[in-house]
Amino acid sequence: MKNLFKNLNFLTKNRFIIFGFFCAVFIIVQYFSFGAFLPSAETKDLWFYSGIFMVLFSILFIEPYYTSPKNVITNAIPLLLVFLAIKTSFENVVFWWTAVAILLLLLLASIVALAFDDKDKSPDHWKNKTATKLKDIVVIAGQGRVLYSAVFIYFLLTYHSIQNFYTLSLFILWFFILSINPKNIHGSFAILAKKDIGDQIGEIFSVQSKKIFLVKLFEDRKSIKKFDVVKFRYSMQDAKDFTITGIVFDTYLLNQEKWAKILQLADSRKEDEKLEKNIVYKIASNAEINVKLKIDNLAGVVIDGSTIGKIKFEYSKKNDDLQEGDLLELNIGVRRLFYQVIGGRTEKEKLEARNETGFIEGEAIQLGEWRETEFSFQKFGWVPSINTPVFKTDASDIRVRAFTYPNYKLGKIPNTELPSVVNLSEAVSHHMALVGVTGSGKSFLVREIINQIKVDTKVICVDFNKEFVSMLMPAPTNIISDTKAEEISEKIDWINNELEKFGNQQDKAQIARKQTEIKTALEEEIESFLNDATCSIKVFELPDVSNTTGILDYTKYFFKVLFEVAKKKQVTDNPAKICVVLEEAHTIIPEWNFSGSGDKTSQGLVNSIGQITLQGRKYGVGFLVVTQRTANVSKTVLTQCNTVICFQAFDETSFTFLGNYIGKDMVQVLPNLKQYHAVVAGKAVKANMPMIIDLTR
């Protein structure tokens, strides 16, 4: 029953049915009044018959499509010509002059309104303001229902009595004609009403890709906005009609016409809905539709210039909350690929003539498909199609299984729970570098790593400033006892003083004997630490040595002996596993141009540590190098670090060096990184690509 009333209501709003109904009523009234179905051909009858007919015709077939001064001109000129033609036979001269004057004024006002309308000037210009006011007046006074109603009423009352049944019937008929709302009628010949699926907003003009449709919006649809949900029927390449659901991706004004880009979000489906082909309908959105289409998470579409490793996308998000480091996802076939935002910039798009539109172009690098068994992403070797939808994601549906040491959760991808996992055994054995400005989080992370690796690794912290080791709990003791350190420093001072003498005055035998004693003392202390099952962390501190050369010699002796002990223990049943932490590495292994011109002792120390980094992996010795700037640290050591964690940095030298590790695109993000965010890359990190991670605890 409900559908029956709906279909009847649909039929009664058809303009052709309404027109036929009123014509039938008029013929019936005419027959009962005069005994004939058609009116006479007398002049008096033709005037008000023509008047009421034109009122009906204007309401049904003209006003729904045209409401402008042009329409007023088309109404006024025919009436004006008729009045001029019948002047001699017109009985009421006052009414004739009044009617002609009103028609002339409407005609003149319409022409002036059209002439003053200047698209090149602002709406506040006096010409456009005048044109707007004149338009408002003439469109109301000059529409067909007003002009022709006046003609109808005048001639009806002139030739017929108001008490006459015929006159009264025509008055009632005229009243019902005026009550018709042109906006509620239609011209469809369908017998049944179409399913209520929403409002028609426009017609498809062209297809920009398989996902983007260009739509010319209807003039009366001014409320359309981005992210409105739409549906339409369109014939795809296989010539079959499919129903497509999507959203308004963008709207813009071109040549005084409003256009929209429609982005398809749901798969095309063959449905039974009676949609007009190529007409776009706005449908009511709800929570279920928003979740299904992922409207709130849409970040944009892939655009020109994308590659396998990096996509560019036109940014368009309902909630403007996308940031550098956020995770994006898209689909290539059945594959779910993840990308990470690394940048964005504003762009302009040329539309036509002087018209332009602006948009934001984002950039994201490919991380790949998530592999649960490997705790990492696997890179995919192809590029997504242009206009593929891109969504912001938190990957909350991905479950990460538990893992144990040596795998370690370094951090997570920003705004997700997906971990960045590093193998600490490989990180230490193949050396790791942590680079970033003060306060970025380097020392905190190193302390965490030390607490993890101390279960099976002996850690030696080299911190000449004693700031880092003071934060370790419990505070580690010196690997060289104070007594031994004092004895060694005295021997080093004696050797240096002896070496300052001329060659023939030096006691070479005594020098050799003291050097052997120094090495023996250091070896005993180092082996004692390595064999101590109760202690995992020691600090290498400097004794009170009389000069800088003595400090460097002391350090150089220590590293030489450490390397030799590690080599000897490698062939035993208890091989060494040692991690040397170089805090403020530029003070220990400076680049040659920062160590002082001609400083052979300093260069010798750098070479000793460089030799260990080159060969240390074979003997169980690894390094954690911590520095603020790569420019100040020996590249011989840094280039051996196979895992790099880059915190915020600003110096161009670091960018040049780090570009070889993390790529030129990732280097550009370093100045903008948030505190405790870093770019990680390298052998120990379980990822094929460098990525931004959040290390906030």
C-alpha cells in the first residue's frame, strides 16, 4: 500500500499529466456551461483562454528551466506586439496604456539588467549591484504566471459576471494552477516511482581515470561539498552498466560553472536500482557507509610522478591531521601496501585561461607488505595506478606476535602499534651509529640498549665527559683499577719523556720493557672483567696524565690490548662478546682535520680503533658510536657502522654523509623530526627501507 501511494504521488507530479488534467477540467467546464467542448473563436474568449493557457504552460514548461531577464523579455515582447496590434479595437483605453507602459518598463529594465551585468568587475561595483536589483524586480514581476494572470483576470471580469458559474469555475481553476510548485514536478514518463536514492547533483562529463569522474553540477545544486557520498550508473569498458559508489573528491568553479571530481571508493556492482545513466546522485551518509568507504581515513589519490619506491599523492583529507611519518595504505590488486609520509608541498593546477586551483602534493616512500613472521615490511616491486585512493591507517588490525632477545623493539611507526624491530646481536657485531643533536634522545636509547645486551655481552663505556656513565644505574666502575691506572700513566709519562731525547740517548731496552709492562697490566684488567660473571658493564676512564699526548697514548694502548685479548679468547671455549660504547665519539675518534695538524698520536689512536671496527666482528668486538655531527667523527669508523639511527639534525655535512645510508629523500626529513623520532636503517633493522619511527617511552 505504501508503494502504491508513492507511485500515485509520483504520477501526479508529472508535468504532462498535470497539463492534461487541467485541459480536461477546462473542457468539462466549457461543455456544462455552453454545451460545446471547445470555446468560441470570439476575440473576448480568445483573450482569457489564451491567458489561462499561458499561465499553465509557463508554470509547467518554462519557469522550471528559465528564471532570468531573458525569460521576461520573451514574455513581454509577444504581449506588447499583441497590444499594439489591437489598439484600435480595444474598448478600455486606460487599461491599454497601463498594460503597454508596464510591458515597456519590464522590457527596458530587463535590457538594462543584462547590459549592466559585468563579469569582469566585482559584485560590489555599481553596475553589478544595479543589475542584481533590476533582475530581482523583473524576474518577479515579469514571469509568465504574473503577466498572463493579469490578462486572464481582466478579460474574464470584463466579459463575464463574477456570479456566473463559468467565471467562478475558471477562477477556481486559475487558483489551483497558481498553487503548482514548478520545483516539485518532473517530466519522466516512468509508470512507477524510482527508488528514493537521493538527489541528482549533476551529470558525468568525462572520465579522468578508472577512479576519477568529472561531473558538471546542476545550477540549483549549490550545497555540494567535499566528501559527500554519491552513487551513479556508468557503462565501463566492457559495455555493461555498473553502479558505482564514491565521494565528492573536489569542487571548483570554471567559466562560471561549478564542477566536481568524483572518486570511486567502492567496487563497481551490477545492481537493480533504476538510476538514470550518467546522472550522479547524492545519497545520505551514515556511520556504516563511512566505515565501509573509509571516508574519514582518505588521505588523497596517487598522482603523476610516482615511482615504485615513492608515491606522490594529491592530499585531500576530511580531518586535516596528516603528519610526517604517518602510515598510509593502498591496494594494488589483492596486495595491501604501506607507505610512510616523508614530505608535502603546495602546487597549482592550470584549469583554463586564467583559472587556477591549488592543492597539496604529498610524498610517501614505500615500506611494502607487512610480514608477520619477519616482524618487518617486504618491498613490492611495482607502482600503483594513477588516482588509486590512499588512506591514513593505524594498522590496528595487524597483530604482532611476541618476540624475544636478541630481537628488540626499538620503537614504533608513528601513530601505530607496528614495531620497528632490531636484532641487537647484529647491531653490536656490525657496529651501530646514533647521530643527532643534543636532547634528541641518543643517550637514553643507548642506555636501554646496554640494559638489553648485558645479558650476554660485556659492555665497555668510553665517556671522557663522564655525563653519560653517571646516568647508568648502578654506576659502573673503572675497568682499570685506580692503582693500575696510576702505574700505567707513570710508565707512559716516562716513555714519552724518554722519546723526546735524541735517538742515541734513548734507553730503548727500558722503553720496550715498560711498554710490555703496560700491555700486561691492561691485559690482566681486561681479562679480569671478561671473566667476571657478576659484572657486565665497566667504564674506561682516563687517569691524571701530565699532558694530552699521554692521554691519547693511554687510550691507544687500551684499545690495542682489548683487540689482542679478544683475538686470543676467540680460539678458546669462552670467546669474548664485547660492545664498546663511544659516547661523544668526536672526542675519541675525531676526523683528521679536527684532530689538530700533524697530531700523529691522535691519528694513531683513530687508526687503532679503525682497525678494530674493520676486523672486530671476527673477534666479537662491536661498537656503538654516539655523536652529534658526523663531520667531526672519523669516517674510517663511521663507514663501518652497518646500522644507523638518525635523530634530528641540521648540518649539511651530516646530510651528505647520511644520504648514502638512508637516501636523499629521507635526509630531507631530518630537520623536521619531532623529539624522540628518528630515521632507522641498516643491517640489524628488520626492514627493507629506511623509515621514521617513534622512540617515545
